[in-house]
Amino acid sequence: MVASMPSSPPSGSHSAPDVQALILAAQSGAQADVGQLLTLYRNYLQVLAATQIDRRLAARLSPSDIVQETMLRAHANFAQFRGSSEGELLAWLRQILVNNLATFVEQHLLAARRDVRREVSLHHLAQSLTQSTIQLAAMIPGRNESPSQIAQHREEAVLLADRLATLPEDYRQVLLLRNLKGLSFDEVAAEMGRTTSAARMLWLRAIDKLRATYATEDSSLK
């Protein structure tokens, strides 16, 4: 089975947070503001971590372990963040996540004597998630804004992660395996302990459910 990706409440599902204001407030040194800001990205970090944990590590390590450590380190070291935009903040959080993941992998695969930091590449991680987000978001029709317009308000990958967090666990898993990890339906079926046809049907239902979250949000904003 794939490592589970427990959900967190979606951030700003009905009203978009003022990220710039939150960043400025957090940089003023208020611990409560730092915590509020970082909470916006828990679901995003969960998706990133889940895409990087394979069968070798799934029995020993969960995405939640990585994310919790990342959140703790980001909170403790927030004074080191010098950026001013959400994109810069995401890059900073990804760096912490990748460092933590590399450390965990080193601990669990030490006997392999391999340079795991080459395997856990920040550049590859960021590129992979960006491409996967584009592919998955392309399946969501009827948006009132173009992807570039949406990104002007919030990073699309963050918004997508928040929507995934609202789905049932099996829907999240099939989308993670098929769209974010790029597995074939045969591979998805093997990971989830289902037949190939059942995995395909589950994926179709998950896509429909994900589309519905966009439609629901659009109607709530009218």
C-alpha cells in the first residue's frame, strides 16, 4: 500500500488568505503569526512528501513524519527566511523538506552506502510537482480564471493540495499514484491491492470528485 496522506483542513477554501500580509506579520517576530502562515502549507508539504516516499520507506516512514519535522524546523528558523512572496516561501519550505527527507533516508538506508541527497533532488522535486500539478489541473474544466490568473492570487500547487485534502483517502491515493507519481493503472492496482479495472474506475470517480470541489467553490463565491 502507498503511504497514506492524512488530510488537514483546507486553507482558505472560501476566502483566500492575504499571504503577503501574513508573511510580513510573521517576519515581525510574532510566533502566532508564523504558525498561522505555515499552517497554510501543511497540505502542500504532505503531497510533496507523499510523492517521494516509495515502497522501501513506506513501512518505516510516513509523509506526516517528514512534514511535522519540516513544520517544526521552519517555525524555529523562520527568522532565516528572507523572501517576501509565496513562491519564495514555498522554495524555502521545499528546501527544508528535502533536507529532512534526505536525513530520514540516510538513517533508514545507511547500509546502502549511497548518496541519497543525489536521489532526493530539490530541483527534481519542484519540477516534478509543477508538471504533475499542470497535468492534474488540466483535467478540471470550467474555471473562470486561467491558470496564470489563479497563480497571481495563490500558487496553484497549494490550492490543488488543499482540494486533495478534502477527498476520501482512497481518492487521494489513486490521484497521487496515477497523476503525481505517474504510475500505470496496473502499477496503481498493485499498490492499492485492487484489480486494474477497479483502480481505473476509482480514478475516474476521484477525478469527478476533484472537479466537483472546484465547481462547489466557484458557486460559493458567486
